[in-house]
Amino acid sequence: MLCFLLPLWYNPNKVVINTDTKEIILELRTQYGLSQEQLAEKVHVTRQAVSRWETGETVPNTETLKLLSGLFDVSINTLLGSPRQLICQCCGMPLEDSSISREPDGAFNEEYCKWCYADGKFVYTSPEELLDFLEGHMSNETWPPEQVRAYFEAQLPKLNHWKQAET
Ligand SMILES: [Zn+2]
């Protein structure tokens, strides 16, 4: 049955439509049972400002986005409608809100995954240490360890964390 239904919705060329910031804020506010007034108070803006976000007239500024991120426990990238595919700048894995690292105070650190950066510290002190880990954990019957290592050896220098380490 599924194979008949599949062509109806499966279209690999179709880009996933990002939800707008305005819809996301409205949805989260509703989900948290807050009025525009209550949300405004929590992030130190006027009710009119919240109203303007929800009509799409304006987008919250960076400071307010941080407050909203903390309040609703979603990343800023999510609040902005996921304009970027976040990638861990240490190991290269694509990031979802559930795998994004956090600072010790609970705020998202959207640069890294939670396995590479935890409790305010980087887990791997050198690319070799990370390569050893990846080689052991990413390899399988179809992707042998030496290929895994070669792949990541080429990828890691492109990531910000290791770029910085070199300079
Ligand atoms: Zn990582």
C-alpha cells in the first residue's frame, strides 16, 4: 500500500518549507500558555513588540532571541525558522535542537554537538583523539575504519574548532 502512496508525497527535489519566525513564536507562546502580554514581560519588551513579531513585521533582536531561546528551550536557529543547517564545528555532525551542546548555565551553544562540548569543556583535546573515537564508532561492514579515518581527516580541518587550534 505504501508504495502506491509514496509518489504522492515523496519528492526528493522539493525543499522543506521553513516555518517563519512569526509562526514559531506564536506556536511556542501558545504551547506555553502565555498571553502576548505575559511573553512581553518575560523577555522585557512591550506587548506591541510581541504582536509585531507575530504579524511578521519585525524579528526579535539578538538579545531577545537569546532570552526566547532560554525561555522556550529551543535554539535560536529554530526560532529563526532553521535558516541554517547547523553542523558541529568540532566533529561535523548535523545538529538538531536535541543534539546541540549547552553552556553550563543551560543556554544553547549552537556551534557544537553535546558530545564534543559538555559542561563548558571540549571533550577532545586533539584531532587525533577525536579521529580515534570516530574511527571506532562510525565504522561498520560497509565503511571500514581506515576509510572513516581518512574521511574525517579531510573533514576536520575545515571545521572552525580545528581551524582555530592551528593558528
Ligand atoms: Zn561534535
